[in-house]
Amino acid sequence: MRHVISVTVENKPGVLAHISSLFAARGYSIDSLAVGETEDPATSRMTIVTHGDDQIIEQITKQLRKLISTLKVQDLGETEFIERDLVIVKVNAATGKRGEIIEIAQIFRGNIIDVGQKDLVVELSGQENKIQAFIDLLRPYGIKELARTGSIAMARGAK
Amino acid sequence: MKHVISVTVENKPGVLAHISSLFAARGYGIDSLAVGETEDPATSRMTIVTHGDDQIIEQITKQLRKLISTLKVQDLGETEYIERDLVLVKVNVASGKRGEILEIAQIFRGNIVDVGLKDLVVELSGHESKILAFIELLKPYGIKELVRTGSIAMARGAK
Amino acid sequence: MRKIGADIFVDALVKEGVEYIFGIPGAVIIPLFDKLLDSPVKLVLTRHEQGAGHAADGYARASGKVGVCIATSGPGATNLVTAIATANFDSVPIVAITGQVRTPLIGNDAFQEADMTGITRTITKHNFLVKDVCDLPRVLKEAFHIARTGRPGPVLVDLPMDVSLGQCDLDYPDTVNLPGYKPNYKGNDRQIKLAAEAINASKRPVLYVGGGVIISESATEVFELATKASIPVTTTLLGLGAFPETHPLALKMLGMHGTAYANYAVTESDLVIAVGARFDDRVTGRLDAFAPEAKVIHIDIDPTSISKNIRVDIPVVGDAKGSLQALLPLVRQATHPEWLEKIDNWKKQHPLVYKPCGLKPQYVVEQIYEATKGEAVITTEVGQNQMWAAQWFKYSRPRQFISSGGLGTMGFGLPAAIGAQFARPDAVVFDIAGDGSIQMNIQELATAVKYKLPVNIAILNNGFLGMVRQWQELFYRKRYSGTILGDANPDFVKVAEAYGADGIRVTTRDEVRPAIERAIASPRPVILDFAVESEENVFPMVPAGEAINKMMGGMA
């Protein structure tokens, strides 16, 4: 089962290495990982998408909490949460096909961000299933290059 | 000096740990890191934003290339490239201020993705400078929570 | 009968031409040890896994082949860590096989479990955890390939017990497919041409030669280049033996404890030709004062070594042998009479010296040189013993000097001597040791006795942790904190005899040579306990952070 775990950590060298070593050592999967700044420059926020049964997810969150550099761990699977992923896709655009690709981008509300002689680069943000559907629709045209951030997530709800 | 380095790696357990250990061991800073799928399921793509003078960046890219699991390393600073970052910002909304925040979101072409009694969550994707400007404008209202993916990047150019 | 993982393992060793495997068994690795009994690969049982790792290392350095060591999971594997780090620092090809708990238990804090791939991630060239027995043939093939090619290094293969008992019929592959690993062997032609031009134009050239020349077997090419263009040659610690030190162009070692004439030559040169060396801080001293007037050519197989510490003017990324072979025809014959005369004067004015009264450690090393006619294979421990061994023996062949350079591991010398003796059964092998270092792996005497290896251990016994004591004398007003060993050292002769080896005590200068000759003649391992001058210092010395031409002491 897919889980999104949000970890707030001290922004110190080695913390990323420590967390990724932890996952590797214990055989937990990392489907995607995004690490970036937060509102506090002394901390970073890692969003890790992993999968496993409940027991494994429980172990993962406990092990993460145990690290000294970890400040907060949220298993977002248990709450309502906002999730976004960002992808940029460089897709083949032979002259006849360019129009079709632009249409797909419009439907998904993505943006064309680069135009080449034989290809197009489209940017799209959204939830994982939207991104996945977008990629699947573009695949028949031939995907030259693809970069994804991996999901970031935030708990919903009035506070 | 900021550098964006794109690393294509074998999608094997431990590779992320290895790369982040490399950075930590040699004292190179990681400002942000995004790792996700590519068009080839056997590989992942990591986008690392780091900083340092030319000599340090040269060492970093050489050390990354040396790793057996690394397939390709691109120091994107040397080419024209597309860069995108995605941010979710949860900002305080005292009554009366909601309109102003919506305006800012519109100007930047961001999306409101959650509405609470006392806060709003806005999503924005774009180049790092756009994201920073957006965050700066929202700061006076009080940022409750902020999560960023970190940049992903792709070389521009007709191919 | 179907093959199991342990069969695949032994098959791989045989296919890779492995003669010896150094190690100690344990619960999870018994399946491999069982199959070894019926194989042509000879097990060398050591008494500590660190000894096994260093022995594999010494074997590799002495032979040029991949050294193999094996340990069980948990503490057995973690005992290999220092040895692996030692090999990593000096680019030595070894494959370390560690047992691991059964795959379902990994990550669960099982008995004798250790995350070896995590622990050794930054000290191995690469490592593998094998989770599927059908991956094992490919993994082992890749491990040996990675260890011995490009810039060699240690590779660890972590092998869970159920994988070694699992069944798979795959054969050992003939080829490797590593898309992320393509070392560059051929130096760029344009760069080589630029290098030749620089050499032809130089007036005060110096060859700075490191361990890479020995690894790439290019001592012949270095000799040709040096003699063709009259270029004096200095070597790093790991490069000793790459150029015959009895040759008039030889400057011996440079750097912190190098000769004055090597350090002066580099400082006043107009062209430094670096081959297979990495501008380590022990060599360069203060970086901004290193070879200030020289252009730098750097031939190295590892791009990360180039322009890491100092800016290189003409980098040549490639194998040293091939690059030098391409370079030689483009280099003109030359003589540099003024430059060589200047260097000769330095040699006459500032030779290596010591006061020859009493029993001096330098004298012991000189006598080992004389008694073996300069042909012995020398391993060392670390500290003053290592530096005197580097200074007072004249090395003439590659793979003759075996020492832990980059990591500087005390306790390396005795097990490395064991490995070296296996690699060179007909050679006379001497471990030059200190009383501190020798006790760190003294248990390996048992290994030498068990396999009847006539290694000779020359302990320069001064009762101190010598190099640290020297620093405390020179910079800390002789405040000997934690460096006094003599009040509790064992009687090393008795220790030798307790293990079944020979022990010879030497207390006067006159006894030195006869004792060495007796040791060489003995078919058993021998400890020679030399009671040397206790507060002798290694000179010259470049103080830390100083330019290498600002040496202290040891000037005639």
C-alpha cells in the first residue's frame, strides 16, 4: 500500500544520508523523495513516498522518529492531505502531432515550457494519479526525457 | 554559486543513500533534492541543488560520475535549462485579508488547494526566483507551513 | 546435484584465478567454508579478521592480483572495516566476502547482524548485498571486475546465509555489463602532445611518481622517460620502488619526511610531471608554496584526483602505462646539466643523516638492506618505523615496499607480510615494526607459524608510540601523554617462542647484522627485538602546514 510520509528534519549535513541509509539498511522502498526548505531555515522537509503493509509503515515511522535529527514525522496516510507532484516531460512532437499534444496539455491544465524543432516540453503539477494519467497519454508520442519531483504533501484541515 | 546537477542513476536500493553519503562525507551542501522516476523504470533521476565555487562543483560532478550506479551526470549550470520547483504554502488568513492573498495567488498563477477557517493553502510551480518572490509576498500574512519539492531541471534545446 | 550459492561462490573464485582466501568462519558463513575444503582454493585461517583483510591486501600489493578475504556476519564483518578502509585509501584490489543473516531477518536487529553495505559504503569502491542466489554469479563477476579495473579498490559482497544455501543453475558469466562504470584508459592525444611540448621546453623538470605507476605496471616507461630526457625522479611513499633508488637520477621520497634534495628539487622546478600520484597533503605541505614556479602535468586514471588539491595545467586522464607509451616518442632526448648539477650539490650538502652512536633504528634498516642485497620485500607498520623504512632502504623494484600510506594503519605490517609471503614464496620478507604497532595484530604470528611462513619481524623497540612522541617532543614540550609503552611491553622474544616462532634480542650495534642473517636463514617466522635509541627522531621533517622546502632537523 502506498504511503506518503512527511519528515521534518534539522537542516544539517548528513541527515539525508542518514535517513536514506536507514531505508536501505532495513530494506524499505523509496518510490520517490523530495527534500526542500520550509518556513524555518534551520529545518528541511522530506516527503517520502513508500509502500508496504501496515506493520512496515509503522516500523518506518518509528525508526524515523528515533533519529536525533528528526523533529516531526507525519504518516499522511492517516489524515486528509494535499498532495502534489510536479513533472516536466520532453515529448516527441512531429509536425502533425504538435496540436494533439498541446490539446492534452490544455486538458490537464499543464504548461508548454519549451518548444524545439522535434520536441515539446510540458510541465504539469497535480496529484499522483493525474500525473500518471498525463504521462500515459503522452507515452504513445514517444517520451524523450522525464523528470519528476516526487510528491510533496501537507495535512488538510481547519486549524 | 548555485548549481543544479541532474543525476541519472540505477533504480537500486542504497543508491540514494550512497549519493547523500558522498555529499555528507565530503562536506558538500545539499540545498534541495528531488528524486523520482524517469521514462525508464530501471533508472531514477535525482535533481540536486547545491552551491560552491567552480572547483567544488567540478569535484562533486567528478565524484558522482565515479559511482558505479551513476549512469549520467549533468551540471546544468553550463547549458540552457528549464528549472521548476513546486511549493505548497499554508498561510494565515485573518478575515478581510483573504482577498489580498487570492490576488497574489492569481498574479503568480498559483492555485488555491485548500481553504480553512483561518488559513489557505496555495500551490505554485515555477522557477526558483518566482517561488521565492511568492513566498516573500506571503510572509507578512504569516506562513504556517511550507513544503517545497526542490527543483527539477532539464536541459533545453532543439534535439 | 544442483548447484547452491556456495558452489557458485567457489566456482567464481576458481574462474577468477584465486589461489588463497584469507579469513575466519562463523555461523552464517559455514556453507562457504564447507565447499572450500573440496576446492583448489587454499584457505588461510588468520586469528583476527582485520589480519585477514590486511593479509589479502598485502597479497594483492605484492602480486598485482586481487586479494580475497572472508568473514562471518556481525562482529566478523565489522572487524574487516579497518582493513577495507586501508585498501580503499591506497587503491588496492580486494574482494571482501561477508556473511549476512538470512534475508527475512535483515533489518530486524538479528543476532550477529551488521549493515555492512551501509557501514562500508564510503570506504569501498562498490558493495553488493545479494538477495537472490541467481544474482550471485553476476555479482561476483562484477565484484572482481570492479576491484581490479580502473583505479582499483576494495569491493564488499554481503552474502546472506539462505542465499548461499539457495539453488541456482546459472553459470559464471563471461562478460560484465556495468553501464555506470566505464573507466577511461586512453589518454587524450592532444593532451599528450601538450605534455610532450611542455617537457621538451622545460629546463628544470621533475617526475613525481606515485602508487599509480606500480598499479599500472609502468615503471619501465617511467625509467625510459626519465633517462631519455634527463628528468630527476621523486616518489611518494606508495611509489617507492617505481624508480631504482640507486640510479643517479633518483631523488628518493619527497614530502613531510622526504629527502631535502627531493623537496628542494620540486620547489625549484619549472615542470612537475605527476604520474599516478594524488598531491596528498603529506607530499605537498602548504599548497600555495608547492612547486610555485612549475607547470603541472598530471597523468592519472582517476579524474577526481586531478585538480583536487592543486590546479593542473595539463591533465591527462588515462592509464599511466598507455599514456607514457604514447608520450615517449614525442619527447626529445635532452640533458639538463645545470639542473642536475644543482641537484647533485643538494644531495651532497643535505643527505639523509643520523648520528651513528649506540643502536640506531636507521642502522637496523640499513643492515636489512645490506644483508638482503636490496632484494627483500619490505612491509611496514606505521609511524617512525615506517618513515625510517622508507628512508634507509634503497628500493629498486615495484611491489617491493608494502605500507599503509593513505590511512596509516598501525598493525598492517605483520598480516601484510604474511600475504606478501604467500604471493612471493621465494622472497625474503621483512616487516619493519614499532613496539606499539606490532602489538595491534600480534596474534597473526600464529598464522605465520601455522603456514610455516619465514617472515621476519624487525621491531624497532624504543618503548614509545614513536611518531606521536616525536611530535610531543618537538611541539608539546616533551609532554608524553599516552605515548609511554616501555613500562608494560612484553618480552617479545618470549612472545615469539610462545607462538612457536623464533625470537632474537639485539641490544648492541655489533649484534645487528648477525641477528639479521640468522633470521633470514631460519625457516620459521622470526621476531627480532632491536632495543633502539628511545628518543630518536625522524628527520628531515616538514612541520604541518609548512612549505616543503622549510624542513627542520637532519641537515648535515
